[in-house]
Amino acid sequence: MREIEFRVWDYTWEVLGQVTDVEFIDGKPFWHFDFEIKGTSCKARSSSLCVEISQYTGLRDKNGKKIFEGDIGWDEFRGEYNEIIFHEGKFIAECENIAYDLWEVTDDIEVIGNKWENPDLLEAG
């Protein structure tokens, strides 16, 4: 069975956290998540207006690290940075206008950051 997991980028706090729960208030989702600031564990709750949700792809990089949407991977074989996105029903690794099915290139990719905390990696790509 596929593991379902989400993480959240909170634009207000500017932190990446692990989703622990979703609460609906008046039909609107509020995301509960754990994150860390300067070595201190924190908990927060944010509305969908303040966050961007990313899903675990179900795949791991060449070092065994979980790959999420929004991650940036270094593709050693092709010598390029890729952003992991969900497009047309599948997860892909995209660099400029070239896209690869993620499951086909997983053995070549090492997750080195994400698009929120490391946007400069995509610019360097």
C-alpha cells in the first residue's frame, strides 16, 4: 500500500513543516503541522490561504531520502537540477522545458533542497 504523507510551506512563518492533521472549520481546511526553528520543535495551524501543500511521491532518492513535490534534486547522470512536480496525473522531474517520469530517474536524483528554501538552485540549473 502506498504511503500518503504531506508537508506544508507556510508563507506567513516561512517554514516547511510536516502535516500532522487537517481540520475543517466552516468547510475550510486548516493544516496542523510540526516544524523546527533554531533547533526548537514547534506546532502550528494555518489556513489554506497561507500555505502550499506538497505530497510525498512514494519514491526515495538515490540516498533513501523521501521525495516530495517541490523538492529540488540534482540529477548526476544528466548534470542538472530538477524540480519535482505533479503534472498530468504523474510525478515528474522537470528542468527548464524537459520533463522525466520521476520513477524512471529516481536512481540518478539526490534531493538537495526545495523550491521554497532554495530557489537559487533552480536559477543555477
